[in-house]
Amino acid sequence: MIMGQCSNYGPTKLYALCIPALEGLGWAMTIISFTVSVYYCVIVAWSFLYLFNSIVGGSSLWGKCDNAWNDIYCAETAAMEECTLEDPLNPIAFNRTCIPTPFEEMKTSYDQYFTNVITKRSDGIEHCCEINWPTLIALTAIWLLVGLTLVKGYVYLGKIAYVAAVAPYVIIVIMFCRAITLDGAIDGISYYFARPNIQMLLHHETWSAALIQVCFTLNIGYGGIIVIASYNAKNNNCYKDALTVTIAVTLISIVGGVVVFATLGHISRHLHRPIDAIASSGLSVVFVTYPEAMRVMPFPSIWITFFFAMLSFLSLGSLVVFVETICTSIYDQWPNTRKRKWLVAVTCCVILLILGIIMTTESGFFWFTLFDQFGASTSVCLVVSIEAFMLMHVFGYSNIRQITIEMFGERPKSILSMFGPHSRLWECCWKFFIPAVGLVHVLFTMMQSEPIVKHHSRLYKFPHWALVCFNAPKLFH
């Protein structure tokens, strides 16, 4: 943020000025943002589909098992509760009958809705011909909104942005208050806090996933944070901004975790299955667990609509930042294009829409999985390591310190200087810790095994040709 704010340039021009030999570092960030935009847009599309269906009243069908998209292994939570009350020895509702134990293939109705309707996934990545038209229409609408935002700017969306930034926190706090009062919530919360799996800390996959999530959440290594900071006034206290955002993200992650696991404890008690057997991660938390959580709240359709409205706004905002990073790199490299900003923005959106069509096919979920898990994870950590090392050891910490003094004034001589923007702690982190951690992650990633997806209660291994396709962009970065 300091470098972007003091230069008022995007990543490509910034590094061309600071370290001319490393102009490619800025372009690497731009390419990463481009790659992420190709698949991240489909998450926004799924959010919009959930939002649309909740507005038209479709959310009432998600919790039922008598829809055309459900199969005999659908588990309806409401039916489970009825079976538990009628016969505690046969608490599992299966095919309108109460049975004592669940089947391995059983899924909640919300899970089947996401699998069979929203993603409409096939049996493998090789089955790719049929297009999921609702997803494609939503994807087209999203890129139209992104294009309009980039062309018209944020003037007309400013007030909406303030609402979209605050409302998710309000929604999650309300969900938190409801979730902790659910039957079985204490089981999930104790599982979340009191039963940590210490052995997981010995696996490099755990630390790698955490590092990737931190980089994505704070937009580190993607170039977006440099672009956003470039619009700040030179005397803006970006240190305070960075600290506030980091603390807010950390707190809301903890609160969100409580909501998820309290709900899992509730579902676990009614399905009579252990929490680790029904716990989900990634997309399932957003598109399966949260809707299930809001089912037990008063006026669930209203809360579901609010939740996916906020999710749509936030994810759309993230997508705009990715595309803005791409456009800014083009503007900085070829200044004449600033006269035709609308053309650059529209061209980028059209290209990304075309590339994203494959994510809307029946094999789109598998392509999404490849890109999401391995498309930019290694490259973004490598970029962050190189960025920190070159800025500290080539551009020089003394130059960065001088910029910091110009922004924030001289370093105070009190003990508070240990925690401020002049702290030696940041110097140590930037010089040694960040480059080392990023490099270790890259080395471990090279040794990781092939990606595996659980699909229809079986483990799906990607074919060799698909792995070659996913490794191509990975090597390109």
C-alpha cells in the first residue's frame, strides 16, 4: 500500500520505476488477476442465481426432497426432526421412512440443490458439452455489471458500496446470535474451539492453505491492493487502513466460524452423524451450510435473500478490483489507451466472459476446482516472496523508510514506535520471514499430489490430459 500510494501507479509501472529489471513482477500480478478472474466470476454467478431464486420464492424448495432434482438419498432436516420425535431409535428419514442409521450416499437437500441445479455437474471433466444456461445468463449479466462499473466509475455505486460493506457484518452478527441458541450448537462450538487437531499443524497443506487464504483475502500478490492504494492521497494513513482491515477480517472470520460450526452441531444432532462426517469447507460453507443455518431463523427467505445479496455485492466488488488491476496495467503500459478506457474495459470483460464459458458447462465444476486449487496458488506466493525480497534488498529498506517518514513523519521515540509504521518488526518480516515462508510453500507445492474431488460419494481423479492443461497456466505464471 505504501508503494502504490506514493507512486499513484499500478503494479507494472510501479516496479518498472523502482526496479526496472523486475517490471515483469507487475505483469505477473496482472496475469494472476486475469487467471483468477476467469474462474472467480462463476462464484459471483452462483451467488446471483441463489439471490434470484430466493427473491422469486425458490428458497422454500431448497429444504425439501420432493423436487425433480432430488434423488432417494436426499436428507431433509425437517423430516429428521420428525423421525427423532416419533421414534428416537429410528431418527433417520429415508424415502419417507424412518430408519436407524444413515447411508453414506445421503446428502442434505441443500447440498443436492447446489450439486444438481446450480453447478449441474456431470460425472467428470471429460463430459463437457452441455451448457448450464442459467449460469451462463448470470455470468453474462455479471460481466455486463463489471463493464458498466469500470466504464462509469464508482460515482453511481458509491452509496451502494457503503451499504454492501457494512451490511455483511450486520448479517453475520445476527446469524451469530441465532446460531449459538440452536439445539446442538454447543457441540459444534466445542468442536471448533476445544477439539483442535494439533497433528494438522504438522502437515504443510494446512499452512499452505492458510497462506493462500490470507493472500487472497487481503489481495496480497494480486496487484489489486497497489491499484486501490494508488488512488489515495499521498498523506493518507494507509498503515491505519491496513491495520483496520486486517483486524476486521480476522474477527469476522472467527465469528463466521462460530456460525458455521454451531450450525453443524445442530445438523449433526438431528442427522445423528458426527460433525467431522458432515463438516464441509470452501464453497459448501457458503452455498450449503449458510442456507441451512438460516432455515431455522425467523423468516428464513428474507435472511437468505439478504445474505446472498451481500455476498453478491462483495464478490462482485472483488471481481471489479481484479479487472481494474488488469486495465490499470494496460493504461500504465500504453498511456494512449487512457483516452479509450471504455474500450479497454469492455474488451477485457468480453475476453474473460468467453474464457469463463467453460465454467458454465456440466464439467465446469471440475474446471473450476482445478483453477481454484492450483491455478494461482503457487504463483501468487512466489510473487509475494520475490516482491518482498526485491523491495527490501534491491530497492532498499532505507528508501522505503524514507517514504514512510514522508507519509507518517519521523519515528516516535516512545515505546509505541514498536507497533507503528516505523516498527523494526515489519522490517524483519519483509526482509526475512515473508520471502522464506513463500519459498517454502512453493517448494512443498511442487511435491503435492494430484487434485481429487469427492463427487457422488466417490473420489474422482482427474485424467492426465486435464492435469496437463492445469499445469500449463501454472508453469506460465
